[in-house]
Amino acid sequence: MLLFPAPPPQWRAPESVLGILTDEQPAPGGLHPRFADSRAFNGAIYAMRRLRTGPWLRLDCRTGWYFDSLNTCERLELEGRFRRCPPPARRSLDGSVRTAAIGISTVVAWREGGSWRALAAPMQARAMRERAGLLHVVPSGMFSPPYSVIQNVRRELREELGVDLEPRRLLLAGVALNALNQRPEICTLLLLRHRPAGRLNRDEFAPRLIEVELRSGLAPEALPGFFAPGAGALALAARLLGVAGFAAD
């Protein structure tokens, strides 16, 4: 898992992570036989063309389809192509040879008992049964139209927790890149005054919310049982909280 923390000028500007969008969406195609038992929907998504890491963190994107991502990225994960030998970082930042669908994960955090807590739950994993039961942050999903971080978080937050978004409380933590499937994840952090009392969407998650402590120095390797993008999102959120010293207000 490659982690790219957002620089301070981008923390309160989540949309700043979005770069140039190229509208070159091909016609929707079929699904590889490896995913014959998948219950996935071939929806429109945004895919990475290039991740630029400096001076600001920016994702140049193109339009695409989810099945193309399964065929070209999730297949890498199933085959274990990069499990023992991760690809060079430079290759991972270039999405031109695959449909690297962008995910978006929001760490919903609140302060309790002197520490920051965050929400997670086991995934139902409709597209890949191998992921069923792995923990992921709530909300999380694919980055899809409209081309807006805030609008995507608002939609996922409402659908998966039944909670309304206050945009001023949403921060950009960074981008995580899953070495196993070569897909990026936009990682945001939502700071709340209290633990949300929302309902969990059982189509996406098993009905078992858990809490994770966002302690200083938290690393993805210290989160066994987590889906890699969720572990990356939690690590980036913990880093941002530690560096910036945010307080619950």
C-alpha cells in the first residue's frame, strides 16, 4: 500500500485533489469469466490517468466503466500478480495501461475519552467474494459521476449511514494506492462532534459497526482484517489528526 498524504494547503479543499478530466469513455464491455459469479453492476466510474504527487496531490482522470476495472485491475489482485513482488511506484502512478477505477473512502471520526474514534464494518463484497467479511471504513465506494469529491461523499454518507454531510467538516487526508490491484483511493476525513447515530446500509456492509482508535503512528500493517484501501484511509486520517492537531468543535 502506497500512501500519499495531502499537503496542508489541501486539507480543507477536498476538491483540489481532482485534476484534468478527459472524457474518453469507451462503450461498456463484458466481464471476464473470472468474475462469472459476480453481482457487480457495470456503472460509470472515474479512472486514474495519472497521480501527481507534487507540489500538490492531484489525480488526472478519465471516464470509464466498472467492469473494465474488474477486468484489468481486480484480476491482478485475484491472480496475486503483485503479492510477492510489488511493481515500481512509478508504474503504479500511471493508469494509462489499465482502467484503474478510483475509490473514495471517508473516515468518520469523533473525539471520545481523550482519543479519536472512527467507524468501520465488514463488507458484503458483491463484486469479489474474496473480500467478503474484510473490514472497511464507512462510508466507502467508487468515485463516480458527478466529478466532485464532496458530492460523492455526500451520496455515500447518506446511502450507507443515513447521515447528512456538513462540507466544512470534510478534510482531504490524501490518496492511497493499492499495490495488489493498482487502483487509487481518495481518502477523506469527516470530523464530527459525536458518534453518528445513523443506520448502516446492509446491502454494502454486514450489520456490525465497529470502532477503531486513530492513534498516533497508525500504519496499515497494524490493521489486520482490513481491506487495504480502508487501512490506508485510517492511517492517513490518523496522520492528519496527529500533524494538524484538530480538536472536536
